[in-house]
Amino acid sequence: MQPDYSRLALRDIDEIAESIRKDRPRSAVRFLDGVKKTVQRLLDFPESAGRFESGKPELEGLRVVLVRGFKKYLWFYRIHIESIFVERVLHGARNLDDLL
């Protein structure tokens, strides 16, 4: 199984790491390490995360998990036959339904 990323997810990861890096460079490195660990866990156990609850039909099947070591950042993905597809990585305080 392989991870695939949307352009938005890749941009999210870069923007979050850059935002953290401005004040806490080592925390930005920890965030990127948490991203890698989250991916690895999901590749090993893709169904381990809960489903994202939303009234939008287009979000059905979307799963959500915390980025490892970062309680405020959420990883949104779907399970495909041979991969997990990461759609977004977002701060939990944002308006998630609108951003997804």
C-alpha cells in the first residue's frame, strides 16, 4: 500500500510546517516527523481511524486522525484499494466542512 496526496494536502503540510518553524524550528521538524509516523501507521492499519462525520454526501467515506504528536492537526484521508489518499491536513479549530 502506498500513500497518495492531493495538491492541497501537500500545500497544507508545507504551510503548517512553515508556520510552526517561524517560532519553533525544532517543533516544525517534529511535525514533519509526526506526518511520516501518521502515514506509516495508516499504511499499516488504514481502517484504524474514525470516519469524519458530516452532512455533505461528497465527504462520505472520509476518515480523520490526529497527526501523531500534534493534537490540533487533523489528517483527512480515504482508503483506496492499493493506497490511502490524503485529502487535507488541517488545524482542528478551522471550519472543516467548508475546507473539505
